[in-house]
Amino acid sequence: MHSPNCALCQPDDSHNVLWRNDKLRVIDAEDPDYPGFTRVAWNDHVCEMTDLEPPDRRHIMDVVWLVEGVMRVELMPGKVNVAQLGNYVPHIHWHVIPRWPLDSRYPDAIWAPMRERSPEQLLAWEVFRERQYGLLTAYHASLRVALNSL
Ligand SMILES: [Zn+2]
């Protein structure tokens, strides 16, 4: 079941789909401010978690927690934010977002305006963020291994 006007119902750019099965897919959000930001999207156009049958609900949450677990090991975030909003795209998708006290919106949500930062803080975040980019290949490889053994 797909909806013609829904972004998550359109064919994916295959390069950012890290893993998929017949129910869902795991996507690299490719957000330049949040290296490692990962989404778990249901394949069918389903609006709310309670629209899913309980086994499907458990399946998507198992995948979300698996992503969080691998993210913690590989990227060592200061905090993981997990969110399911869908106000703009009412098609179930979970955001799993690594956060660090240096990032440009911490401790606010990533959708909040950027915080005031000193030049030193901005530079520190740039350096740290570049280092995080260097960890993404290993993170994605570990994610695929863990998802394949789910
Ligand atoms: Zn959709």
C-alpha cells in the first residue's frame, strides 16, 4: 500500500538504504550536521504505530533498538535521541540520532534553532564531526551484520 504524495512511498535512492527486508528499511539520513543519523522506515504507507499488528510493531522496535545499540558501540554518542513524529510525512519512520554536547543544537532537539556558540566551540564541533564521519563505514558495516542476524 503506497500513497502517491508521500516521500517515503517513493522509490529510494538505493545508495542510502543500508539494509532492507519485506517490512522495513534502514536508511542513512545523510544529515551533514549529524553523522550517523539513521532512520528506520516502514515500507508500506502506515500512519501510526497502533495501525501495525503487534508482531510488526515489535519487529520495527527490535530494529530501532538494534540500531541504537550498534550506534552506541560504534559512534559512542553522548546521548541517543529516538523520535517518531511524522507530522510532515505521516508514514511510520523512526529517527535514531547520535548526539554530542558539542553539537550545534545540544541539548535541544535537532529540529530546534542552532544555539549560540563561540568560535572555539564551533571549531571543536567541526573537528569532532569530521572524526565521526570517519567512523561511518565501520558503523554501517556493523549495522548490516547485526541486522542480518536479527
Ligand atoms: Zn508513505
